[in-house]
Amino acid sequence: MAAKFIGGGCSWRRFSGNLDKRAATASSRVLIFSVRSSHSMDDMDTVYKQLGLFSLKKKIKDVVLKAEMLAPDALELEEEQWIKQEETLRYCDLWDDPTKSDEIFLKLAARAKAVDTLKDLKYKAEEAKLIIQLDEMDAIDYSLFEQAYDSSLDVSRSLHHYEMSKLLSDQYDSEGACMVIKSGAHDTKSQMWTEQIVSMYIKWAEKLGQNARVAETLRNRNGVSSATIEFEFEFAYGYLLGERGVHRLITSSTTSEVSSASVEIIPLFLRASPDFEVKDEDLVVTYPAKENHKLAEQMVRIQHLPSGITVESSGERNRFANRIKALNRLKAKLLVIAKEQKVSDVYKINGKNIVEPWRVEETRRYVSKGQKMVVDLKTGLEILDLKSVLDGNIGPLLGAHIGMRRSIDAI
């Protein structure tokens, strides 16, 4: 969110009266004034605004420096790869292997997008740097300072997105994500905890400036029994894959008082639905009604007999749309299982070997008594700020999972 600046081109004032000057840190000078009672709090507000602008200026400089270190080399590399891919495309017979040609076109489009992103990033970083330089010469109005800060935020987001795109290179990592969260029990505490988990992920997406929506919710007066969130932005699946599993809230010094919620993650395909057919004879489609559920008449549940997998959808306007969405979710789950079982297509999946770790594998503990903290059991990361994590600041936890995945892949 862009910061709003008040006060325009205000300058340091000379105060009459008793004035103490003290040295500050090496990076800045902070003047602490002993002001006569005749001066209002507006004078101190001016000082605080100047200090706030200095802090923001430092943040902008840090972002610009990082962009200058990364962007030129990254842009050169991406442009080289783009040229190579275009040359490869020139010598391919696109009609012989449509699947391969589609893959080449997708890679080429992704490369072109990376080049455009880096060019835009460089431009915004240069713009922010120029404004800072003009500011140091007292040659700008402070309304431009807000523009520099906005540009630095865009640069920071673009850098982070680019860096993650290099790390999240596994199959389906670049897709959106469909997250299904279910209460571990029917008691009030577990359902209230499930509602908090749903809120945590929504806030995380909002902080990224990305689109996430609660597509389906089964709610009662105690809280949420289950919810489905759709993250409709690139790399959401890669970001969130490590969240799969059981999330427990520990509310006492012993582990006897525990509320739990299970989290499942499947890809949400952003460009095109999975291109394979599921045999009608392998499916059992039902239309279950759920008590106190306003969309009960539209709910569709599909069971895949060979694998035993069951999916459902209830958030669309009619049964036909819910059936299509449920079928797409089934296909996404089958693709993930085929990848985990290392088989070439979904028809070779062994139903007996299907394990759904999101039901039983403990991912994280949230301790709300004593030293309030969050412990990630997969990576060992501990964060001593439960409130911040529940407020959507889960970036370090996601980053630790991504780093662990890359380390395992490198072995």
C-alpha cells in the first residue's frame, strides 16, 4: 500500500529558545529539540515527518540497489534464452508434434514475459533513483517522493516474483492453487480455528496484492467446517504446496488441548484445463444435500472408482457448472498423484498406493499459550510472533519450504 505524504516541501525550522543539538547515528542526523511552551506540537510533527521521509528514502535506496545488482544480468540472460528459443522454434515442424509445439510456445511466452518484467523493473528503479537524487539537491516537490516510493514497491514485488519464478520451476509450480481446508473435528474450537486459518491465507494473498477468493464455505454458528479458496495467480501452487498437511493450534502448556485443521493443495490451471478424458464408467456422480447449506441443491460430488478419490463443488450457480469444476479438480488431483507415483499418465495410477498426507502429516503447530510462537515441523523454522503469522505474514514459512524442496531436488 502506498504511503501518503503530508506537508509538501517542508524544511528544517530555526527555533528561538533553548535548543539542544546532539549527534545521531552515522547514517543520519537527528535533532532533539527542547522547545519552549509557546511552540505547538506542529513543530515536532515537522521533525517526525522529516525522520519518516528519511526512513522511506533509505528503503527506496535499498530496493534500487538490489535492482541494479540483479536486473541487468538477469535481463541479458533472459534475452539470450529468448533468442535461442525463437531459433529452436524456427527449425521445428509444428504440425508433427502439436504437444511439443504447445510446450515451446508456452516457454517462449514465459520468457517474453520475464523480459518485459525486467525491462519495466529497470525503468521504475531508474525513475526512483532519479527522484531520490533530485531530492538530495532540493530540486523536487515532495509530491514526487510518493511516486518514487510507489515505484520502489513495484520494483520490490517484481524482483520477488522473478526470483521465485526461478526457484519454482517444478511441474505445475507456475499454476494457481485450489486450497481445501477442513476442520479436524466438529467441536466449536476446531471450527473457529479453521476460520482463522482461512483468514490467514486470504490476508497473505491480499498482502501480495493478488486475487484469492473463498469459493465455497460450509459454515455454522460455531465457525467453519470446511472452505475452499481459489488463488487465481501465477506460482500460487508453488508457493503453497508446502502448506499441505495438518495445522494444529495448541492452547495449553500440555498438548491435550488441541484444535486442528487439514489443508489440501491442488493446482488451479490458469490457462487451460487438463487435456485428458476420464471414462464415464469410472465415475460416480451424486448430488448430496447438506443441512443449512444454501447451495445444497447445486452441490456436485464425484467419486473416481479406480483411485477412490472424491471431489466436490458447490460454489457455482448451477449443477452443470459445479460438475465441470468438480471434474477439473479431480483431474488436477489425478495429475498430482501420477507425478508423485512417477507414472507417465493417470491411467497407470495404482489406487492402492495412494496416500493423502494432507490428512495425517502434521505441518505446523501454532502455540497460543506461554511463549506464543509458530513451529514448522517440516523445516524446523520457528517464528516467535503468532499474531503476525495469523495476520498473513507467512512469507518466511513459505520460503523455507521452497528452499527445502530445492535442496531435495538438488541431491
